Amino acid sequence: MKPHQSMGKNSQRQLNVDLLGRAFYAGPARITVSRVRPGNPHQVIIEREIDGKSWALPAGLVRLILDRARTRQTAPLV
């Protein structure tokens, strides 16, 4: 695909499917990625398990949060 060509809607939505079901902790609350936002495939819907509140975040930001959480968990103790 050339840079100036856009991907179809299905291809864009597929980009963030790998985030579904992944989770991180914000204090005592577990936050889970529940779905890709239908109107904007570059955002995902996350849900707080304590109270069921959900909101949309850019998928790139969620990737950074998940990567940082994974790095923090696997960092060796010095």
C-alpha cells in the first residue's frame, strides 16, 4: 500500500483488535479494554471493573499505558 492510500474501515478497526481484553491497574481499580469505538477505529473503549464506568481513549495512549505497565512488572529488582 502506498502512503497516500487510505486503508478501508475494516483494516483500520483490525489495527486495534489486539488490545481487546488487555488490562491494567489504576490504583485499586482494574481497567480493561472492552471494544474498539465504532465511530472512530483509532479509539478504544475501556471499562473500570469496580463500577462499570466506561470511556474512550486513543488506542496509541492505551498502548503506551499497557507497555509501561508490562515493563514495570517485568523489570528486574536491583
